[in-house]
Amino acid sequence: MAILYHITQILTANEQTELNALLNKDDAIIFTQDGVYNQFDTCAKSHYLIQDLTSRAITKQVKTSINYTELGQLFAQFQASLKW
């Protein structure tokens, strides 16, 4: 079963390692709130909430930035989600 990992905080190096170990090929990650500060491009399905990037004046290049409508659609695609 694919899992959507919802990251809302800055991950430590140990937490990033743990998340990497948990990820399967069908999983995805959504970074919101302070989670957008993470540089985590090892997952092909990494998404960043554009409103949180903008409100924090983050201009880094990310693979995929999504809005709130797309966030809802993303959650609907997964049977399970796990918030960090």
C-alpha cells in the first residue's frame, strides 16, 4: 500500500535517514508548513506546498510545487498518510 508522508517540520539528519529507509517506490512526500525548509529530492514524488514556500520567502528550485487544491487531490490518491 502506497503511503503519503506529510512533513510539517524540519527533519534532522537521523529523521531524513529514517524516512529514506521507509520510502517505497509508490510512496510520495508532501512538505508543508516548516517542512518546506527540507531539501529532500531523493524521492521522485516529492511535493512542496507553494503557499508555504511563498510565505517563507523560499525561492529554491523544487521538483513539484502544488497549491491547496492539488494538495487535496494528492491526499485523495493515497489510502494512507503519515504525518511527521
